[in-house]
Amino acid sequence: MNNTETNFARKATTEFKHLFIRTRWFFPLTVLVILVTATFMAVLYAALARSSVRMAQMGAVFTGLSAVPLIALLSWKFIKVRKTEKATRFAYKELDQIFDTAGDGMRVVDKHFNVVRINHPFSLFAGISKEEAVGKKCYEAFYGSNCHTSECPLTRILDGEEYYVSDAEKRRCDGTIVSCIVTATPFRAPDGEIIGIVEDFKDITERKQAEEALREQKEFAENMVRSSSIPTFVLDAHHNVIIWNRACEELTGMKASEMVGTGNHWQAFYDQARPCLADIVIDRNYDDLPKLFSLSSKSEILSEGLHGESWFIKSGGRKRYVVVDAAPVYNRKGELVAAIETLQDITGRKLAEEVLEEHNRRIRNELELAHSIQASLLPINLPRVAGVTLAASAVAANEVGGDYCDLFVTKHNKLGIAIGDVMGKGIPAALFVAMTYAYVRNFASETDSPSALVNRVNRVLFPQLETTQQFITFFYGIYDPASRQLVYANAGHNPPLVYRAATGETETLKVRSFFMGGREDASYKEGRIVLEPGDVVLFYTDGLKEGKNPEKELFGLGRITRLLKENYMNDPASIQEIIFSEFKEFLAGEPPYDDVTMIVLKIEHH
């Protein structure tokens, strides 16, 4: 213990030690004085009485008895002083123990602001050694923001407070700033006089730094929202506006000064009070969504976020189509403290979408009309030709397709069979289908020669096909029921498949030339085949053969051949239905690659 601590300890017990010292010597001296005095008085009485011994004895007894109360009083005072001294020593020992075991920094300062004592945690916290601190003024050893102010804990204690707590920032000896909670209590003598102040310093630097970081994060987030180019406002849990950014002012025409602190945000969008999307997020009243927005849904990104779209008549004084998104904001305890709503004016895009939608609607109507017209080109009422049964079908991959088929009776009561495939799909292909249909019907009434008809159709379509860089595969045949002979010309189309009932084998019609639109002066050759009772001929487009399943496997000619062999005994309509049913099953949900058209011809038995 150094001199300063020793002086403080001495001061704390001075009164009791001095009293003890005086009492320790004063007591036996007093007894000695009393005895001497008693003896003296006895002698005195004897001398006075001279011959009266009895009188002297009584005087001595009286003198002795008169000293008893004084002796008793001095003994009581002595015992009390010893107890007080013991209590003082115990209190000081207890203070020593607290200092030695405390986890917080502690120091003792006297009434004159001199540092009397510090513990090891204080030395580490303040960055000062015990030798450097003791004897200095408290503000020299550990200066704080509350030094020399009314918030100084020492001043408050000296002014009469028994307990004082305050937050403070202190400067360590190396210049760094630390934050702490300072608790001050007085250290008193038994007579109540303050002889020192005990200070406890709890280090809250990390907590303060964390609070400062959170505050900076909050300010950053608020500044980011305020400076965002996206119109944004924030409501607290009570539906009052706490942020209304500049972009939101520009969108709505309502100033932040009019909105912040109020629940009037609805006035920016509606003529009467009704919840905005952020209000719905706060109240979790999701049933209102369909009633309040043209389109609404849960957010795909945030589990509790909402999305809505609608026309807002009042936004900025004119009609606007606004997309809004809102999400809740929670604190660390999971309590909802706010809701943020962003707005996006997509009026221009919405108007463009509406124009485009109207345009698409007109196109859909036109496509539906084109589909109806194209469907009318198919042989709805199959021609009746002696000794033949027929079936025909066409399924377009889109609204309108590029496949073509026709069955009709020629002027010589023969059966005209036409099937083709225009390159591509959609409206251009459908136009060529209509043109081909018209030319074939027109030229078929003038000639019974398939090659002559194909040559002529190629020449009239060639300029348009060359301009659009398209082509047509086309098969045209004429069946004579009297001779059962099929004469045909093939301009690059899939060779029809023939099942021979007599042998159970299949063959193809082999004569084939290149497609229409390749050369204007092309000359197509004819092929001939005689069909027998029970024979079946399948005419088809490449959409059937080239259909793909999810594994990208082709339906293929092999399956078509197998199905024809397995089902030849059925009527043409059933054969066609079986093939198409297996085709759909093969696709397994995949959309058709191309238009699929089939004609099935079967020669009847007599």
C-alpha cells in the first residue's frame, strides 16, 4: 500500500485509533489516581479526625465507592471504541475483497478528486498503471465526457446523492475512446462523513459500437429508400407514413411534408379511404387483394410479400397503371415494425400491351376465320365411288396449317386424290394451300392426266413460290374404278404406302420427281398401279412420319407400316383412327412437330 492509500486508510480510522490510544493509557492511570486520591483522602480524614479511626475508614470507603461509576463509564466507552474499530477494519477488508475480485474496473477517489486506489480491471480498461493513477486527479487519470459537468458522478455524490449511474465516454491514456456505465457510491466514516467515493466502470464499448453500426445501417437504409428512383413509401405498424421519398412525390403529386406522420397515404391513389398494399401486409387481410387490384398475387421472392397491379385515377392527377409490391419489416424479436411499398408506373407499357392485345385479338379472329376457311377445303363429304371406301383427316400444328388434301370425282366419274405439304406453317403456308386447292379443282375439270395437272399447277404457282422462297410437295392421282388402276404424279411428296391383301406385304408408289417451285419448266412423270380387292393405300404427310416423343425418337415409317399391316382388315376410318391414336400416345404429351394429314383408300371385295 503506497502513501496515498495509507493516508486514506488512516483518515478513515483516525478518530477511533486516537480514542483507543488515549483510552488504553488513560484507564489504568485513572484507576491509579483514584486509589492514590482515596488513600490521600483517608489519611486526610484521619488527620482531621486525629483520633477518630472510624471516621477515616468511612472516608476511604466513601471515596472508593464514588470512583465505581466513573470506572464503569470508561470501560463501556473502551468496549464501544474497540467494536467500532473492528467494524471499520472489517468494512475496509470487505472493500479490499471487492476490489480484488471485481470483474469491472473500480477506483476510489477522495473528496478532493484525488485517485486513492484502483483495481487491476480498471488499469486494463483505462490503460494506466496503478503507480501512474494513484495520486492524480480523477480527470487526469481517466478523462470523460461528463468531467467538469453537472453529470459528474463525484460531484453528484458530494452534492448529497447516495447512488448515481450514468453513461460516459472516457479517453484512455493511449487516446482511444471507450464507452462505459459509471456507478458511484459514497464511502463514509461511522459518523457519516464522506471520506471517499467508490466508482464502478462497466465496459459497454462493444455494445455501443454495435448500436452505432445498427444506427448507421438504419440511416443507410432510410437514405437509400429516400434517394431511390423507385417510388417508395414506408408505414409503421400503426399505418402512419414514416418515409415518403422524392420519386413517390413525383409520381403522386403529394409532398412528404403532407404525408409523413399521417395515415393519409391512400389520398395519393384513391378518392375515398381504402387500404393500400402495405396496409394489407400489416393487417394480413389477404382477402381484400382481389377486390382492390386488377391483378394480385403472393410475392415469388418474399414469403410474406404481396404484388398487385391496377389503374389508379388519382396518381399525379391523371390515370396511371401502377405495379405495386409490398413486404413486412421485422425487428430482431420478430415483431412487425413497418411495411415498405414500392410503386412502378408502367402506364406506357400497359397502353402498348393493350394495343398489342387488340392487335393480337384481331389476328386471332383472322386466324380463326382462316382456320374455318381451310377446314372448309377439306373433303367433308367424301365422294362416292364404286368399289372404294375412303377416310380423310387433317390436324394442324397451329391455328392454320400448310397441309392440303382433297378427294373429288372428275368429269369422267373417276376419283381425284390430291395431297400436299407447303413448306412452313401459318398464314403464308395456308395461302398457298388455298391457291393449290383452287388450281387443282379448276384444272382437274379440264384434264384426266395427273402429270399434265401437276405441270400446270407448278407453272402458275412458281412466281409466288420463287418470290417467297417456298416450295410444295404434292401428290395427285386419278383412280379408275372400272379398271382399278391408279395413275399418279408425285412432286417430291412422301410415296404412298400400299398394303397388298393377297400377299400381306406392303410397297410404295415409286415414281417420284422433285417438288413444285424448284423449276418453272419442270416436267413430271406418271406412274401406274392396279389395285386388287382388299388392298389398302395410305397417303400421308411428313408430320406423321417425323413426329417426336420426349426422347426425340421419330415415329417413323416402320411404325406406320406395322400399323397398316396389323389393321388392314378394318375400314379406312378405323385404320386412320388407330394410327392417329398410337401417334398421340407415342408423342407422350409433346406437341406435334408438324401438321398431320392422312387419306386411307380401300378397295372393296365384290
